[in-house]
Amino acid sequence: MTYNRRTVLRGIGAAGATLVFSGLASASDDRAQYVLQTSGNGVADRLSDAGYEVRHELADGAVLVVVGPDAADEDLEGIRGVTEATRDVRLELALPDIEAADAADSLSEEPALRDLQWDKDVTDVTPAHEIATGEGARIAIVDTGIDLEHPDLGNVNEDLGEVFVLDDDVPEIGPDDSGFHGTHVAGTAAATGEQGVVGTAPDAELIPVRVFPADGGATFGDILAGIDYAAEIGADVANFSLGIPGVQEPEAALNQLRAEVQTVFQRARQRGTVITGSAGNDSGNLQQGGGFTLPNSVPAVITTSATSPADTLSFYSNFGTSDIDVGAPGGWYETVERTLGEEGEADDIPFPFNGVLSTWPTDLESSVDLPGYDFISGTSMAAPQVAGLVGLVRGLDPDLNAAQVESVIKQGAEGTNGNSDPEFGAGRINARATLELVGGNSV
């Protein structure tokens, strides 16, 4: 395949799993789905008595996801205990437009795949593994599922895997991957290295939480259910490498869902589950004019920007003072020209290998002729670097609460003078420095 500027730009949103709106969330029988903010007891029972199907009770019942007639917002808010009713939306994962690579673009046979993981070198993962490897930690991947047969993902707990999909079109696959994205994210966080690549926390347990069908989109209600489930099973961290496209303005309709997102995520953190999320791939300022993206622009999420092999902000990454918590390797450089090798330094990593190498579904074609592995880029690839680091921290000290885990990760980050850098927040993460702060010593 010939890689050029147009190819890179076309693939940006897809590579980082930008979501696109595909309409309002409805069941197959045309009933509508709603996300409700509630107060008091007995609300779910009253909704059932009124003829609504209660699909999910989240955050100890403070948020409910229900299905009922179209245009029932006012009727729902008339039921005692329902403080707000918002029509749910369906969001589709934009798939990358890539083809099989030509022989000239392929890697040699039997390459040393770890040598191609520049992201693990930048974040000092190998020396960190002399201190901790994530043993005893549990990482939930709320995404498209995880390839259950991948040789580098033998640490997946299929029994705890769960599916939250309205009108699932592939129920037979369970928490297996309905696409590709969840498998790549999972490997970045915790691939075992049994055959090819190594994740940040290779001895952690991976939990696949599928919220996408094979064809079509995920609903916000199901996404929130996935996060709530991760907390229910005691996950140390739930990674959510998804976000609505574009920078939303305060008056946007999706702003109505911010309260429900914050409630569910905050309750998850109170139960000990750290939430890691991607900043988004729109090159947008999340602070200008009160802009935001969901579900990541809420205080309960460690929002992660994407960094390049040169420790610069990747050109597609969103940014914003007080909104970005940390940066982490997401792939590609600060400009399209440097990404494609049209400018830059002599030792720059060439495209497409300046993306993030991770696990890929074994039944899908690899763009670089490496079955089971591929390079993609985006803030989606940055967030699981942080999720894996949470796994290392919790494996070393399981008694740290969510706020303490976030604090030590920020303290261990490097490259900034504080917590409010518009591009990197507290800095680009460093695994070894973070574990040393927790109290670990190299062996």
C-alpha cells in the first residue's frame, strides 16, 4: 500500500476510534431508550408498573436505562423519583480505511516485536517490570470485546467477560471482539508477551466488556453499564478508549448526559475502580469556550492525550488546560509531514511504524503482514498505557484508593512543571518513576 498524506488524514478518526452519531437509540421493536437521573427508592418498580422496561440500574440506582415509547421524556419525568430523562443516542465506531500492505511496506519475517514497541521504551516499562508486573490486578476493557484466542492475551478472564449491547447482532460470540479495537487496546495495557508484544502490565488479568455489536453502534446507556459492571466485579481500572466526535459546545444536546456520566463514573471510583479515557482525536481545545467531549470530560476520568515517539503532542490529539490529566504514547508525530517522513529528525521512526504496535484479532488481516499484530494510532492507544500503569500500581500496592492511584501517576509523570499543562496535564507517564514513588525497589 502507498501511504500518503491523504491516507493518514483519512485514517485519523478511525485509528483512534472516533465515534460517529448514527441516530437515537431504539430497540428492534422501535421503542426508544432513555437514560434517567433518579432520586429516592422504588423508582425502578414504579417505572416497571408504568410499562417501561428497566434494562440497567447503575450507580446504586441513581441512574437507570429504560426502554419505552417514543417521545416519552415528559411522561418519564412525571414519574416520582425521576429527576431527568434524556433520550439515549447510538454511536458507531468508525473503522479504519486500510488495505493490505505491499511487500515493501511489510516487516521482515519473525521480527523482534518488542523492539518495535517504542511506546514501552519511552515510558520505562522494562525497568518498571523489575518492580512490578501487574500480578493481582484486574483491568476491564470497555470496548468492542477482546480476541479470546490471541496467544498474547492468555490472561483474559472470559468467565467474567460481559456484554451490554442493545439488540446484539452477534450474541453467540459473547465478549469476543466484534471488531478490532478492543483487542488492540487490551494488548497495549496487558499483553503477556507469550508470542509477540508486551503490555504495560503483562501479569494483570484482562476483563472483556463488549458494548458494541458487529454492525452498528453502542448506546450511552450500555457504555455506562459497562463501566458500572467493571466496578461491580472489583476491577482496579476500567479503560474507555472511546469518545464522541468533535469538541462539543456547552449548549450541545449531549450536555444533558454529562450528569449521568459523572454519577456513574464517580460511583465507580468510590468503589475503587480507576477510569482511564482518551482525550479525542480532533486537534481541539477542550477548554476554549467551555468545550467538552464525553465521556472523558468529567472529573472522574483520567483523561489522556496522545504523545509521539519524540514526546511531542500527536497532531490529532485534543488538548486543554485543566482537562488533560496526563499524556501517554498514542503514535505519530506532531505534524503530518513528520509522521510521513517529509520533515523531522534523522532518527525518527518511519510511518507506519511510528504508530503503536499491539495485538490484533487473529482472523483479521494485518496492514503490515504481521498476523495477529498491527500499528494504529490515536488517543485510544494512549489511554490503555495509563490503564496498564494503574495495573502496575495496584499490583504493587492494592490498598491505594482511586484518588491516590491517580495522584501517584501524576507525580511520576515527566516533562511539565505542574498539573495544568494544556497538552500533557501533569506530564507524559513514566512507569518506573511511578512505581518508585509507590515504594517499589528494583530487584
